Amino acid sequence: MDMITIPAVNFTPILPEIFLSVLAMFLLLMNVFSPNGKKTYLSYISFIGLAAAAVLVGSGWGAHVESFNGAVVLDNFATFFKIIFLLSAGLAVLISDQYMEREGCNHGELYPIILFTVVGMMLMASGTDLMTIFLGLEVMSVALYVLSGFNRANRKSNEAGIKYFLLGSFSTGFLLYGMALIYGATGTTRIAGIAAILGQMTLPSTNIMLVAGMLLMFTGFAFKVAAAPFHMWTPDVYEGAPTPMTAFMSTGPKAAAFAASLRLFLVALPTLQVEWSQLLWVLAVLTMTVGNITALRQDNIKRMLAYSSIAHAGYCLVGFAAGNGTGTSAILFYMLSYAFMNIGAFAIIILVAKKGEPNGTVMDLAGFGFKHPVLALAMTIFMFSLAGVPPTAGFIGKFYLFSGAVQQGYIWLAILGVLNSAASVYYYLRVIVYMYMKDPTEEFEWTKLTAPVALALVLAVAGTLILGIVPSFVLQYAQLAVSML
Amino acid sequence: MFDNVWLIPLLPFIGFLINGLLGKRIKNETVIGGIASAMVLGSFIVSCLTLFNLLSLPGEERQVEVKIFSWITSGVFNADVAFLIDPLSCLMIMVVSGVGFLIHLYSIGYMHGEEGYYRYFSYLNLFTFSMLLLVLGNNLLLMFVGWEGVGLCSYLLIGYYFHKKSAADAGKKAFVMNRIGDFGFLLGIFTLFWYLGSSHNVWTITFTELANNSHLLPTGGIVTVITLCFFLGATGKSAQIPLYTWLPDAMEGPTPVSALIHAATMVTAGVYMIARMNYLFIRSPETLAVIAVIGACTALFAATIGTAQNDIKRVLAYSTVSQLGYMFLAMGVGAFGAGIFHLMTHAFFKACLFLGSGAVIHSMHGALHHAHSNDDAQDMRNMGGLRSKMPLTFITFLLATIAISGIPGFSGFFSKDEILWQAFSNPHHGSLNFLLWGMGALAAGLTAFYMFRLVFMTFFGECRITPKAKDHLHESPMIIVLPLIVLAGLSVVGGFIGIPKVIGDLFGGIPNYLEHYLDPVFKHSEEYMAHHGAHTGIHNIALEWGLMGTSVLIALIGITVAYSLYVANKGIPARFVAAFPGLHRAVYNKWYIDELYDNIIVNPCKAFSQFLWKGFDVIVIDGAVNGVAKTVMACSGVFRLMQSGLISNYAWSMAFGVVVMLSYFILK
Amino acid sequence: MSYILSLTTFLPILGVLLLFFIPKESKSVLRGFTFAVTLVTFLASLLILFGFQTNAEFQFVENVPWIAAGPFVMRYNIGVDGISLWLVILTTFIMPLSVLSTWKAVEDKVKEYMICLLILETSLIGAFISIDMFLFYIYWELMLIPMYFMIGIWGGKNRLYATMKFFIYTMVGSLLMLVAFIYLYMLGSQAGIPDFSVLHFYNLRIDPTIQVWMFMAFALAFAIKVPMFPLHTWLPDAHTEAPTAGSVILAAIMLKMGTYGYVRFAMPLFPEAAHRFAPLLATLAVIGIIYAALVAMVQEDVKKLVAYSSVAHLGFVMLGLFAFNVQGMTGSMLQMLNHGISTGALFLIVGFIYERRHTRLISDFGGLAKQMPVFATIFMIVTLSSIGVPGTNGFVGEFLILIGGYESELRWWAVVATSGVIFAAVYMLWMFQRVMFGELNNPKNQKLLDLDAREIAIMLPLVVLIFVMGVYPNPFIEKMDPAIQKLVAHIRPASMNAKILPAALQSLPVGHPAMPGHSGMEESTAPSAASGQLPAGHPGIPAEGQSSEPVVNPHESK
Amino acid sequence: MENLNGYLIVSAILFSIGTIGVLTRKNAIVIFMCIELMLNAVNLTFVALSRHLGNLDGQIFVFFIMTVAAAEAAVGLALIIAFFNNKETIDVDDINLMKW
């Protein structure tokens, strides 16, 4: 064994992570000193902090800096994803305060934990070593377990926490075992190193250890993105978790899992593309179908959106299976769009539901459309975007995802994708049907709209429409992000 | 020279617009009727001028095209709004506008006090317009416009009393039957256009061009198809077997309408059309045979029905069908001139008959109304003895009846006899000729019978309505009677323009004016016959005289029988009915043809449509659509159940996924 | 003037923005304003009409970059040619009438209703003028949304089922088409075609087997929209449930989107496949004509009857398109306009009596002609137009379609379709008779008022057009003729090449490389010249195939 | 490192035992312990491989895994306690409020 040489450490790539970690710890301290019921300002601070981090991240666009001996990298790919994380966290923070206040669990710890989650996700996006990725994943996951069980007094939240925790750890086991096998097959945990060794290998697909490692590792990510058959936790956890956290979980961590797996598969395992494309092809179809079909019969909006979230993961897997520039960059674009539209939709749900959320069903939206025309309009836009109807972000995203598949020659995959998309229209439109086309069954008070939520909604609507009508620049960024990988 | 031709159809159209748009405001019946009649009179005058102009041209130049504007142009297809002035169309516009004018005049009196008076006259004007368009149009498409236009007006006028279900039904029936014919007409146009275009690069539907290119057409074959299609159109419009059933029902319309549309003009459009395209029909012996046979059958068949009807207008309606059959018989034996001749004389006497019957009904109606009787004003069993009450009507009616019965000297005699002779002697049908003649002659006898039956039942004997009502019977006003007199006069003398050669020779060589006049129209046919006429027809003057005598004799027998049955021995018809109840019922019920159509076509069609809708559309197609949705929803229900909520199940699912993945890729 | 197309397209959207500032209580202001907006849009579109040069090119072209990312370049590329011109005018013409028609019918949520109408107008116009296929697709999908709301919110009893069915049915087809769009683009980009402009794709020579698949995807989407038998069942439901204006727009304009799609995309992009599918589609069209007529005959609901009649009419349009000759195409284009006018008018009429009686069952009526003479007259005229009586617009279109069909390979189809004229008369007149004629014995019908000034004002332009287009259709034909000639020339030689010159076809380069920087205008002249196709009406061609195939004839050499 | 396969097989067996435990046991704590067993199997693999390959990456990885496992344990146990507070059971079959 050689002498351990300590490499020169460049902190630039993880500056935002450091900043957010410090901020989180600072907030934890602040929390201790602020009385119960006066925690709102924490959300403002964290939002500003997230915005500042976004600026910090954004300023790194175009750079390519490796650090920690190649364990972490700052590149466009990471930057793009970090923006998505920050955005989804920011929006989640904006809609959290009011909800948590209403549910009586506005504990100040929430915001630091969200920030930690973001740090974990960022590490996943910029990690170029299996260890870094694993660490990021765990930082994120552990924080998410807490967030989903955050409403301690609420049994559903409890259950969500435990389910997520047990199943999440279970999947971590597979992930780690996969990583171990890959390590065994290649002798390194560095992504670049793996790629280099695989490049020299003849017929890597016959290496059982390698293939098994890839599959097991993928299991871990598939769990996080909620790909069938590893999706089973999603509806329950999404339903039970506090709504803002559901919104957050359905966007940020999913994107993070995509970030890490994209980097792994595209950079480390391109020689196995035939295999993982096959795998993803099947999983994409399965995921889309299971998600969409099951969502059709859901009355509970959160649960419905959970299944829809599975389906959306499936759409992204279509682009992933294609594995080409169009498909993969579309995943980036889609995750960004999805952050806007899905969190927007959850924001509306928060406003519709009451404490304890007895009214989480589609039926409760009856009459919403003409009572709150602006909010309903926003919800309509989100729903159409989720359904993939132009001129919304959802449409452009899907268009590029399926284009990737078509470009790669996976016509049937694209066809199955669009058929799924057509089926999904039913349950999204059902929401609209209730909002506009049914009369309210009983007089129902909707939660008042507060400024942060309004801001979140404005951002979400603007994002959904801008990405739908003039998506060009974002798409180009996404292309750049992927092409530099 | 023919610069004013466009006025001929336009004037009635203006009348239509004025009455149609403003009639409701005008309110004054005299003004409304006056405008309408004046417009048609104007047309008539211009028509006269046109005829005059045409006659001033030498015979071979009597074919003038007048283009108004370009109508449809698309690729090789071109159709102009253009008129064709030739002897045939001139004759037709004279008849249409002349008879039309008289009937307009008559209507002023007849329709007095009717609700929707303006509506009536605007329709009537529109009809005149369409009919004139039909006969003037220089291409098939423009003819078709008129063709449909008259059908439409017929529909509107039959359904004039639209609140009566029977009237509305009759209108619809007429329209739909005509549409069946139009289907054939359209196919004829298409086939002709396509055939000439694709095989000879002559893309045209213009009559003049078609005539000039008619030498390109073969004999039989495709021409048979084309002509049969056109003939289908003619059977619809001109009420021939099998599409004749609408015409008797069409009597639901006001009587002048029956006179104008369903006797004098519209129903003869089919005859006109065949005459117009004689060069086409002459090229298909098969079609000619079909036309001749159908014409003869219709003539006979309708005549049999006419013998047992009690409704005065229905008798006339069947008579019309029968007479139209004659005209088609003429067409079918290649005697186009004779057919047109009969068309003209028929227009005179049948219009006179209808108008006369209208006068009777009018009077009866008034009388019954005064007497508060619910008896049917059109049922001849309620009439009788009107001779003294309505002398002018009686005389005119009698003259027209004599004319239709084919009594020598009257117009009907000349035209009918010409047709029968041609049927016997034509070169087209060989051994069929005798049969055609026989049927025609028999129909002539039946015609004489039922027409005189009508006269006897209506004008002779004792009046059979209540005495109270009887007192109210009276002669019609002058405006009604005047047209009757004119038409009766024409019925008497109208035949003299077409005196057959044999008779003409007898009287010092009086020429057959009509034949000479129409010669240019049929010259293409004659040329064709000159080239292809394998065996020429029979030219035997003695035979012609003999046949003429026979047919007159048959007619006289018919009259005698009618006299003996309905004047001399009134009990016989009742006994006859008692002796052959089935036969009478069948004849009285028009051989149950309507019922037959209902049962084999209309009702199955409706039932089938119901099945298509409720059985196929809703259950099969929509069922498939909804079935997909339901299947997906059912899957959703199943998929949901997999989501058991139990952690171990979820873990199993994951483990299962891992195992499947591993085994697939490792064992691969 | 050069931005007149965009102006026309977005005027309604501008109206929507202004509508937001009008309080929703002042309903008459809302209505009046919307009416004004649609009217101004109509006037603006008249500028297009009068500025339109009678030639085959796209005019008023606006072509600016829009999206450029990844393999795709989408442009805001719009323009009108003879084919889309009249459809745009039809759209802007029908819209003010639709607004007028809802003056009293919609009392509830007027503002939202008007917003829907205006958005619909924008998307309809936009779809007709899009040259860029992606832009077309955006508008194509966008138009579903307002219609979805119109049926769903202001519709009848069963509206939710109808609107969902309408939306998802249409969506399924169009999403499959989207895949074909993408695939087409990929093929194009391999051949060096720089953007989504449909004109570029016209030059693409696609392998016939691939064409078949792509044509199927396109044809399915458009066939659903048309709708063709057996994909028509959403239509009766949507029509029955939609409010009057919705039905009018749906019938008059939206269905045209399907047939327009065939003319603009499916057929010229995949000519060989179009030829291969012609018998099938023509068969479906003819079945549609007869079947829909029969089913219409026994309908009990007036609106459903009219809806089925739409299916029959559009069957005629489809038949004409697949005749592949000038007459057939011209007839189809005319018939699209005719159907827009007469069926639009029929739906308005149904709306009038529905507003009065709140029923549409035929059996609830009878004898209305006595009570409502003006209404009866107008109804009669429209009915006749729908039947296709000569002198009305319906006849010209139908006749040209049938004669076009008759000249083509589809002779027997045309023969069967011709029998449609009988059935049309049967179901329309029977309905008319049952509604308007007979005894006025239902007491509820005895107090009905005749049409008022507003209603007459709605119907008058339609009635006038019915006659104008019937009597003097040439101005309409003239404007569209060059574009149709060109289209036919583009579609036909392809098949001829396949038949007569297979060797020549083989030797052509697979994709015709388009020169970068070409605008749509320049490129549009290319199809006839570029791919070595024979010029239209080449006298040599018929001579070769004449004896056995009299169909191949020089239609274009007048 | 002569007998790598032995180590790998042992760790694979351990991993499988852990997995089967997760699948079959009903007590949340036991399940969690089974997961820990899986992680430790992974650790064994890493260490064995690290030794076999002659680099330290695997060993380092193991440290991280142990750390993370500790963090997970803290959070997991807290969640289980919270659940127990509400429902007085930690049988996973009672975690059934949300389904379908």
C-alpha cells in the first residue's frame, strides 16, 4: 500500500453545499431561541438562503472543476440539477409555513432539514465517486425520512415516515451491494475510473459481477425515482407526508436520483448501454402504465398525484432508455418543469384542504372553479401541463422525451408513452371537471391564500407557461448540461 | 338577337323574390297575384319574341347559345350558366310560360282567401323560373338545377297545406322519389362526362358540344348505361313505373298546382330530357326498348287504376301517369317528335281538365261548406248533374275529355295516333312493336272509358249532394273560367300543327309543321339512323289508316261502355264490384303498390336504421370505445388492490423486481 | 399588412386580456365586447382575403425563430395559401355569429364563456395558418381546451361524459400523430432539412413502407377529428351536449381541422401511402355517408340528427380528397365551407328552438311553420342547402366531389356515395316535416315566438352565403384553384412514378437536401421541380396507361 | 487474499438472510435489524474486495456505511418510537392506514 497523499482540495465545487449546511446549522440554533408559533421567519430566511445558493450555483455555469481527487465535480450537469433542487426546495419552503401552521407542527427544525436534504441532493448531482453519491443519497434520504414523518401527531405522517424509512433502507442495502459488486468488478469507486476500466474490458456485459452490480445499484435509484416495481411506497408515503413535503419529495429527490443515475449510467457504464437500455425500456413502460392506470381510480388528490408522479418518472425513464442527448437533456428539462407544475398543484391542494386533511378528495374541488377563479385557473394550467397539453411545460417536456426515444429508434416505446399520456388525461381532467363542471355539494371554507403561497403559485404558473411557450433557452441549457457530461 | 333571353327565367324569379320577401306586407291579393301573373306573362311575351326570332333563322342555324356567366370551373370540368335556344326549347318555353300564365291567372281566383296567398304565388313563380331554367339550360348541370328546382317547388306546393299530415307526407314522398331519379340523373352525367373525357378527351356536359361529339359515342355498351341512368332520372320526375306513386299523392296540393306542375309541365321534364339528348338514346336499342316497355306498361297500368278511382283529381292523376307513359312510349320507339307533340297537346288538355276539376271542386267545396256538410268535395260520388250548374266548365271539360280520348279532329287524336303508329311501325323493336301498339291502344280505350266515366259521374245524372248544398253550386268567376276556355280551345285546335302525313295528304298536303320545326333538334338521331338503320320501319299507308281506325274504334268503345255503365245502366258497376270484390279492391287500392313499397323498402329500411343506431352504433362501436375505457378502469381497480399498504408486500415487490432483473440479465 | 396574419390570430387573445378587466356582472358589455372583437377579427381577415394574390404560394408569410434546441428547430412560420385562406375566413366569419347566438342562451358565467370562445378562435385560426408543423400541433391541441370547457360547463345533461370522450378520443389520435411528427422530423433532419416547416417535408421522399406507418398515424388522428366512420361516436355526444355556439364551432370549423389535416399533411407528405390507403379510406367515407344517413334518419333528437348528418357530409369531403384530382379536391374544399355554413346554420336553428322550448326531441314539435313563418323559411333554406339542392352551396361541393370521384379510381365508391343524395333528402325532410309541418297541437308550441331581429341577423349572412356560393361559386374556386392544382400535381405524379417509372424513382436521392436559409416562400416552389417529378398534365403519361387505365388523364390541361 | 470467493459467498448469504428477514418479519425493529444485517454483508464484501484488490477505497466506503447506518438508526428508531406513541405497536402489519 502506498503512502496516503492528501490531494489539494478545491472547495469551489461544494461552496453552495457548504453555504447551505452552515445556514442550516445556524437555523437550528435560531430555532432553539425562537418561541413556538414564531417560526415563520425561519421559512423566509431559508427561502432567501436557497435563493442565494441558487445565485451561487448559477454563477458556476459553464465551469468544469473537479475536486477531492475527483470525488466531486462542478459541471453544467450538476449546476442544472442543483437549480432544480433549489427551486423545488424553495417552492416547498414557500408553501410549508402556512400548512405547518395549520397542522400545528410548525417546528423550526423543518427548514434546516429541508436544507440538509438539498445538500444531500446536490452532492448526488455533483458526486463523481460512488462514495460521494452514496453519501449524498443518504443525507437526502435520512432527512426525507424525517420530513415525511414530520407531523408527529398525525398517524398517517407516522406511517409514511416508517414506511419510507424501512423500505428506503432496504433499497439502500441493494444499492450498496451493487456498488460493492461494481467496486469488485472494476477495482475503483471513481466514476471516471470505472469508465476507463470498462472501456478496456472486452464484452463487459458478460461480467456477471458487473451486471449484477449495475442492476442492484439501479434498484436503489429506481426506488428513489419510484419506478415500478420499486414504486409501491410512493402513494402511501406521499399521502401520509405533510403536503408541502410531498410536493418536495415528488420533485427534488426524484430529480436527484435521476441526476446520480444519469451520471452513473452515461459516464460510468456507457459500455453497458445495450443492457440498461433494455432494462429501462421495460421499466419505463411498466412504470408509466402502472402509474397512470392506477391513478385513474383515485379520489384522493394527493394519492392521485402520487401515482401520477410514478407515471411521470416513467416518462423520464423513456428519455433515459433512449440514452441519447435529446432524451437525457429532456429529463433535465422535464424535472424542472415538473417541479413547477407539481409543486404548484400541491400548493392548490394545500389551500383546498383543511386541518387533518379530511378533504383531500377530488370531489372537494367541486365548485372551486368559479369561487376562486384565479386559483382554479392556476390549477387548470398545472393539470393541463401534467397531462401534457400544449402550450405548457409538460407538453414540451414530453415532446422532447419521446423525441429522444424516437430518435433512438424506440418507436414503440414512444407510442406506449403517448398512449399512457392519453390515458392520464382522464384523471387530470377529472380534477378540472370537478372544479368547473360540478356544483359544490356543501359550503366549504378554503384556506386563505397567504403571500408566500401566492408567490409560489405565481412562480409555478410562470414557470409552467414560460417553459411551455418559450422553452428554447432552458432546453439549450439542458442540452449543454448533458453534452458536457 | 337573343339578348333578352335571360329575361325569360328572370322575370318569374323577380316575381318570386317580390312575393316571397314582400308578399306578407303587400297583403292585397290582387297585387300579389297580379305581379306573379304579369311576370309570367312577360316571360311568355319574351318567349314569343324568341320563337319569332328563331323562326326567322334558316333551319340549320336554329341553335343558339346564350352564355350568361361562368358558373363552376374546376380543372377540366366547366359549367356555364348558358341558355340554348333551339326549336325544342322554344316550344317548351312557349308551353311553360303560356300554360303557366293561364294557370297563374286561374289561381288568382282559385286561391282567393287562402292563408299564405303570397307564399303560393311566390312558389308558383319559382316553379316557373325553375322550369324555364330546365328547358333553357345548355348543359346537363344547369338542366339539373332546373330539374331539382321544379322538384323542390313541387315539394313546397304539394305541402302547401302543410298542417295536413297527408299533404306534408305527399310532398316528402314526391321529393324523395324524385331524388331517387336524381341519383340516376347524376350518375348519367358522371358517366357521360367521364366516358367522353377519358376516352376521347372531350370533357363536356354542354348539350351543343355533346351533340356535335355524339358521333364519338358507341352503340350500346356504355351508352346503354348512361341512358339507363338518365332514364332512371326521368322515371322519377315523370312518374313512370316504378317511381310513379308520388304523383297521385301529389294531388294533395292545390288544384292549379296539379294542373301546372303535375300535368302540364314538370312531369314532362323527363320526356323533354330524353328528347334533348335524343342522339344519346338513339344509340342504345336496349335503353329504347326499356323505355318503350316501361312507357307502355305505365300507360296501361295507370289507366287500369284510373278506372276505379272516385276522387276526381286522382282519376286525373292516374290519367296523367298514363299519358306520360304514352310520351315515353314515343321516346322509346324513337318518335321523339311525336312524344314532344303529345307533351304539348297533353299540356293543353290535361291543364284544362285539372283546372276544370278545380272549378268543380271549388264550387263543391263552397257548396258543402255552406251546407255544413263534411262530405268530400273531391269525391265524384257526391257530384253529378253539374252540367246545368256549371255550363262553361262542363263544355270546356268535355272538349278536353274528347281531346284526351283521341276523337279525331281534336288535338289528342293527332298526337296519340302518331305515337301509336310509330309504336307499330318503328324500326327499333321488331316483334315487340305489335305488343307496344296493343298496350297503347288498350290504354287509349281505358282512357276514354275512365275519362267519360268521370264526365258522366260529375256532370250528368242527378246531383248527389244535399239539396241545401246544391243551391250553392254555381259557375266560377270569370278569372277562373277564362283560362278554361283558352285551354279548351287549344285542346281542340292544338293538334293541327302536327297533322300526320296521311291525313295531311288527304286535305291537299297540309304539312306537318311541328315535325319540320323540330327537325334540327333530332338531326343527329336521324343521321345516326340513316347510317345504322339496319332495317327501316314500315311505310304502309293502308295499314296506318287501319290502325288509326282501330284506335278510334277502341276509344269509342270505351266511351260507349262508360255511357252504358254510368248513364244508362247505373246498377252494373255495383254488380260488377260485387262479382269481383278482390279485383275491385286491388284496382281501387292502386294494386297495393304503395303498401308493397312500404313493406319491402321503407319499413325494412327504417328497421335496419334503427338497428344500425341502437344495435350497431351504440352497442358495437360506442361499446368498443367505452369498452376500452371500461377495461382500463377495471385494470385500475385491479392495480389498486396490489397497493395493499403493507410494508412486507412492498418489500416483496422490490425483491421480486430484483430477482427477475438479475435472473433475466444473468441467465441471458 | 405583413403582420396581418398574426394580427388576425391574436386579436381574440388580446380581447381575452381586455375581457379580464370587464366585471363579470355586466353581461351585455361582455357580450358586446366579445362580439366587437370577433367582428374586428373578421374585418382583419377580410384584409387577408382582399390582399390574397391568386396563386399557389403561401402568402403573408411570417417566419421567425421560435424554439431551437436539441435536434429540433421550430419556427413561428405562418402563411395562407388557397387551401387555408377560405378556412380562415370561414372561422372568422362563423365566430361573430356564434357570439350572437349565445346572447340569450348563456346567462351563466358569461365572461368565462366568452374567454373560451376567443381562445378557441385564436387556436382555430392559428392551426389553419401554421406552416410549421409543430406550431400546428400546438394549436391543434390547444383548441381542445376551450371546447372541452364549453361542452363541460355550459353543456347539457350528459355533458361530462361527452366532453371527456371528446377530449380523450381526440387526444389519443393526436398523440399518435405526434410520434409520427417526431419521426418525420428525424427523417427530415437526416436528409438535411433544417426545420419543422411542412414545405420542407413535402420534398422528402420517404420510403413507402415507412410512409404507410406514418400515414396511418396521421390518418388516424385526422380521421378521429373528421370524424370518419367508425371513429365518429364522440361526435353525436359532443354535439348533443355542447351549447349552441359550441356545436356551431365544432361542426363548422373544428371538424374541418381533420379534413384540412388530410389536405395539408397526411396526403402530400405521404403520397404513396395515401394512394395505398385511398380505397380503405374511401370505403370508410362511403360507409360513413350511407351509415350516418341511415342512423340520422331514425334519430329522435334534432341535434343528434344534425350531428350524424355531419358525419355523412364529411364522408363526402373525404371521398373527394381521395379522388386525387382537381375536381374532387375543389369539391372537398368547397364542401368544407358549405358544411361549415349549412351545418353551422342547422345547429343555430336547433339552438333557436331549444332556447324556446328547452327540448330537442322531434316528437315534441310539429306544425311550427304556422307559428314561426320566418323561422320556417330559413330552416327550409338551410335544410335544402344541407340536402344539396342545386342553387344552394351544398350542391356545388357535392357535385364536384362526386364527379371527381367518378373520374378517379374510386368510381364505384362515387356511385354508392351518390345514393347519399337520396338518404340526405329522406332524413332531413322527414325531420323537417315532423318539426315544422303537421298540426300545431302541442299547447306549448302554440305560443312560440318567431325569430327576433338578432336571430334573423345571425341567419341572414348564412342564408345569403348559401345562395351566393350556390349560384356563383367561381370566385371561391378561383382563389383556391392554383393551390389545389399544385397539390394535385404534387400528389399525383408520385403515384404515377410508382406505377410507371419505378426505375426513375429508385434513382432519385432518398432525401432532397434542402438548402439552409431557405424561407418557406422560396421553398414552396420546389415540389414540382425538385424531385424530378413529371409536370402535371403531362401529355405523355395518359398515352401509356390509357387502354387499361382510363383514369389516368390530363385533368389539369383544360 | 486466497479465498475471495469464500468471503463473497458468506456475505451474499448474509445479505440474503437479511433480505429474507425483511420480507418475512413483522416487527419493525427486527426488520430494521435485518436491514443492518444487509448493510453489514455489504461491509464484508467491501472489506474483502478491498483486501483482494489491494486498494483502500472499499475500506473507506465501509466507514461511511457504518456512519450512515448509525444516522439511519437514530432517525429510524425515532420514527418507530413516534409511531409506537400513537399506536402502541410496532408490528408492521398495523401500519396499514394508507392503502389502495
